[in-house]
Amino acid sequence: MAKLTRYTSFEALKSDIQPAKLNQADSAKAHAEFEEFVKLLQRELAAKKSAKPSDER
């Protein structure tokens, strides 16, 4: 099987992780998108919880 990575182990991969460097505007945008996604998930979960068992397939 062909080698697909330069890392010899998972530990080597973990030790080479570099933190992402975002400027303040990109960081704020990413945070806003994450918050929007969390709100969407909360609405979906609430809708599933309130759905009647007969509504599910």
C-alpha cells in the first residue's frame, strides 16, 4: 500500500500541529458563523424533541 503521509505515527502528526493564525476580522467572522450554526442545531434539536412520534418515520 502506498504511503499517503509523511508522518510515521499518529504521535508524530499530533506533535507537528500548528495553530491557525487568523486576523481579528477573520476570527470574528468564524465565531459569528459558529454561533449561527449552534443556533441552527439548537432549533433543529428542539423541533425534533417537540415532534410527535407519529411524525417520525
